[in-house]
Amino acid sequence: MPITPQALAAAAEVPYTPEARKGLARSSVTNHHDLLPGIDGRTPHARRFRDLITTYAVDMGGLDNISSLRLNLLRRLAAQTVLAERMEGRVINGEEVNVADLCLVSSTILRLCSRLGLDRIPRDVSPNLADAIKRDWSNAGTVAGNGGGADA
């Protein structure tokens, strides 16, 4: 049975009024309307941050299946990833970057991924038997069609 504001007000013996309801309201961050309080979500870094959270959340089964603790860890992971990407961009542009800071950020990202259970899943790139047979047959036809086979 879900807990409603009316039930909470009744349990606290407080009349359910609009003023009492405001005390039970959740913040816009909790409701997933804001990424972070006071941040303009239109900047490229804020958009990247939001995209990363969305991608990570989808990998974990969607926002509705993630606890608030895991969502907080996802936000930290996304922030560290944006920071690492900015630092890597400076490296590519020939600017100096503190290597220790970059290593610390990378280590933090790996640790957060491990805690969240986000693992790289390797893709099987080995050919299956049917592909290997087709390749062998097409190679045999090419050699025979050259006129330079073993019998020539």
C-alpha cells in the first residue's frame, strides 16, 4: 500500500492542508527535474552530464529501477566522466594537464563503475562456423578462377 501525503499527515496528527502539503513536497532534484540545484542545464557540459546519466540509468534498467543511493553514485560518475573528458580534450589540444589529477579522476571513474556494477561487456568478434566456411569457399573460388591454381 503506497504512503500518501494524507496518510503521513494523519500519522503525524497534522491536518492535511496546502501548507502541510508543502512540507511533504520533494525537491526538483529528487523529482529528476533538475540535474543539480542552480545549474543551467543548457551548457554543453550540462547536456553531456545529463546524457551520461540517462545512458548509465538505461544500462541499469531505467530510472524507476534505481535506488536514490545508486542514482547519487551515477551522478558522481557522470560528473567525473565529464571532468575526465574535459581534461583529455586539453591534452589533445596540446595544453598541459596534471597527470596525477587525470589519473585520480580515471581511478575514481573505475571505482564508481565497479561499485555500480557497470562493466564493459566484450563483444564476440570471432567468426562463427558458417562464416568461416563461406570465407573458405569464396577464397577457394578466387584461387581456382585465377587460372594460377596448382594444376596450371
